[in-house]
Amino acid sequence: MDTHAVLSKLGSGGTGIPAGFWLHFPEEAFFGKKAIEAHLTFLGRTGVDFLKVMNEYRVTVPAYITAASDWRYVKPFSAQTGFVQQQIDVIKALADRLGGKVPLVATIHGVFASAFHACRVAEDRFSRGNPVSESLFTDPRTTLGGLRAIAEGLADFSLACLDAGAAGIYYAALGGEDYRFSAEQFEEWIKPLDLLVLNAIKDKTDISILHICKDQVRLPLYADYPASIINWAIHESNPDLEEGAKIFKGKIILGGLDDRSGILVDGSCGDIQKAVQDIRGRMKDVPFILGADCTLPTEISPERIRWAVEAAHSK
């Protein structure tokens, strides 16, 4: 991978370093025309170097997953599936409006999260009583058949996003937390499915962002994933930027700021500028994009994000 070429595509116009931030828009702007306008407004107010296209759609399957045996009924969805087409329409519209001036990065929720969404249960069951985890422990063979079908659908979804005008893919991976599965179970159950999606796009784009979700993540489990840019939550009992850069040697690191509290959310303009300069100093020898641990609060002022972006762009 040519990190300089990737950074140039996501660059800040020749000075400083690139910066990328994102947030969930209010519910009324989740879909359709309002989503398109919300993305463009966010871009205009913050000056981010690439626009992550938020994906508020959830993978749905015809079957109701109430037991491990139900995963046998899950089949791959296609690029013609309703929720896929609706998201593709948003990407096409944004690509048309921007005319290639700002790279679009399409959000793909990873296999584990998408399988959880397909179960149609309350969000609070993600951490406790997760039906995907329970099914894998009960009947891994049948469950993995259903999860593979979802992975195949996500691979097609990712390719459709690129065809629609996205310059890259943001893949949100889950399952590597040390309290969810053993390392061996992750390697056997989760990793091959993540790789199915990422391998489908690796020759189609050099902008592939691997976001590793949650806390207490075993980052080395992801070291050989085929992604050009790596992002994880350094403020959630995970390795810091420097340690992560050693694990993902040769990859571009994205992050640096906390997403839910701290300087970006609560600090002054001067505080934010100083924090960004400190981060840049620490990461000066590493291919780096300024960002946050994860999604910023919906209510954060765009001005705060712009302060961080301007500090990233400064000489």
C-alpha cells in the first residue's frame, strides 16, 4: 500500500495532515433527501477532508432469529434489496452534488453488528444476552452459515457503494473484545467473515478504513486485516496511538481525540488547538489522520470540529 497516495487522496491541500470526523444526524435526517442535506451541511460547517456517509439502515432478514437453528434460514441479501438501494441513492446523490471534490467513504456495519441487527432485539442486549454470541456458543456450525450469508450480502453492499460513487469503505468490526470470545473463537468464527467483506473490496479501492469497535479489544487479532487505515478507541481501555502504530506497522492511523468527553467536546478553541498539536507531535513519524475514537455526539457544535480540522491543516 502506498500510504502517501492514500493520504494525498484524503489530504488537506498540501499543509498539515488530513482530518475526518462524523456523527449521527438527528433522526429526522437519517434517510433520503434530509440525510443528503445534513451531510452537505456538516461538510460545509466543519471542513473535514472526507465525508463519511452515515448508514442508519439495519440489515434485515426474512427469518425471525429466536434460536440458533433459525440461522439456517438466512440467505444473502443483494444490492437490489430495499435498504441497500435506499442507501445507494443517498451515496449517488452526494457524489453528484460534490462532483469528486471531496471523497465519500461509505459506512458498512460489520458482520457481527449486522447479525445482531438482524435479530431484531433491544440494543441493550448487545452487551448482555447477545443472541449472536449465544447462538455461536450453542450451535456454531448452523449460526456460521447464517453469518456467512450476511457477510456475502455486506460484500455486495460494499461493492455497490463503490459503484455508486464512494471513494472508499468504512468497515466497523466487532467481536475482538477480550470478554466476548476467546482469541481462538474469534479466529475461527468472526475473522473469516470480516475478511470475506474486506477482501471483496481490497482491489477496488485503496481507501479502506477499519474501525475496531468497543473497549478491551485485542488489537493484534486485526493486525493482518486488509485495510489501509485503522481506527480504534484509545480512550476505552485500549492501546494508545503509539502502541497501535506498532501493531499496525505500515498502515495509516486515524484518531487521537475522545469522541464523547474531553477536550474536543468540552474544551476551548485554544485547548483543542493545543491538543491537536500535541497529537501531531507524537505521531509525526507515522502516517496519520486526525480523528476521534468513534462517532461524535449529535449535539456537538460544528465549530468545535472545525477548530480541530484547522489545527490539523496548519503548518
